[in-house]
Amino acid sequence: MMESVDVREAEVRIRYRKLLREIEDMQEELAIIENYQLMGFMMDSEELFANVNDCQTVAIDAKVMKLLAKLVRLQAEQMSTNITQFSYQEYSERLLASMQVEREQVVTKMKMVGLGKQFKTFFMRSPPLTCLYGALDCTPPPPPQRKEKVTRSSRACKVGDLVETISSQVTVMESAEKQTEQLVTQVFRALVINYKKAKRMPIDYFRFVLDPDSFGSSIENMFHVSFLVKEGKAAISLSEETGLPLIRPVGTNDVEGQEEVKNQVVMNMTMEDWAKMVDSLGIGGSLIKRGGNN
């Protein structure tokens, strides 16, 4: 029994070292924000960590997590909000300039106190209550005076009502877009996982998107996959053997150095077509799980 446990721990360490070498060799590519392979390495690390039972493997996991955190920080620094891009070097230089400190000088305590006094005005706080000189007044406040109602025409429309209606519509649209982004991310995560299970070979498109238990979910999966293809995160090709479409995730290495051939295809699928394809392909379960449990 102990020998089998030692063998499993040794296998986990070997896989951890291989994962660490792969990440170290691809640091420059993974630091690019358009590279989506970093998510796959994070999933591999999470899968391996579930089998960690000894200190030596934990030490290797710490090295992997430190390297992944560094790459995530490099990608985060490349993100921009509108036109302004955050840079901690520029922020530090402006902070020193506000304290009138040169780059090579040491920041003194007095300079830090002065900076705190400048920031103090932006944090409005009530003064602390140190002591009480008597009981609190328990007299109830006077009743509020009722205002006389002003009758207006029923056809009159308040500007506040219009603003509230517009803001509610914008909120509904933003929530719908956010939900669509979350579903597209779930589909991409399922594509990466099944692509790795297939030993990094393209997957049958219909086996990936069709849900044998729901026609509506199948159509939604096809809709979300179209977003991945449009954004360049997935590629669809035809199998030379069967002639059926294949799908695979796209990394940065696949796009650079080669010209893509783009074709647009409109496909019509009825419920009868869906049932026939599920039966002919022998699909027993959906590869895209809802709720984040891929």
C-alpha cells in the first residue's frame, strides 16, 4: 500500500516538473495578453494540486504558482481602460513629485506625514466620541408636516421617470451582455479541457456543441462558439476523412506567421435535424456543462 502511494506521489512530482519547464520555456509568449494558453496551464496546476500529499511536491507547486502569478501580473499591466493605461512606475514618479522628493533621495518621515495630510481631506470621518456628560435626549422628534398635493395633468411626464426608465433599460442590457460573456467563457473553458483530453487534437464540432437532452441548449452552444471564432479564440476546419467540421482552441503561435483563410457559413438546424444527428453520432452527454462544472 505504501509503495503505491509513493509511486503516485512520484508521478505527480514528475508532472509538476514537466509543467514548470513548459511554463519557463514559454514565458515570453505567455506574457502577451492575447495568449490564452495561460488559462490552460492554470487549470493543469489546479488539477495537479488536488493530488499533492507531501512537502516536496508542495515546494514545486509554490514555484509554479509564483511563475504563474508573475505572468498574470504582466498580462494585467497590458490591460487598458479607455485610453489611459496604468503603470506603477509612472504612479511612483508622480507620488515622489507630489512629496518634492528626487528619484535617488530617501523618503523621510516628515514627507510621509505631509502626504498623509494631503490625503486626509479625501476621507471624511466623524470625530470620535470620547466621553458623555449626561444622558441622551429621549424626546421623540416632532411629526413631519404633510405637504399639500399639487394636482397635475395625467398626461404630464416627469423627467425623473424618463431617466429612471432609460437607466433601467441600460442596466438590463449590461446584465445581459455580462451573462453572455460568462457563458462564452464557460464554452471556451470546456473547449480547452476537451482539447487536452483529446491529446491536443481537433474535436468533432457537433459532438462538442450538441446537447442530447436539450435542443435549445444546443443552439445556444452554437451561438456562443460563433463568438469564440469571431474573437479568434477558436478555429473550425473540415475533416479530410469524414468531411465533418472540427473545432480547436487557437493560441498566439497559431495566428502569428501565417495568413488565415476566413469563410462565413450559415447553417439551418431544425429539431428534427438535431434529433437525427444526436442519434447518428451516438452522443450520450453534453461536453459543455452549465454552472462552471466542466
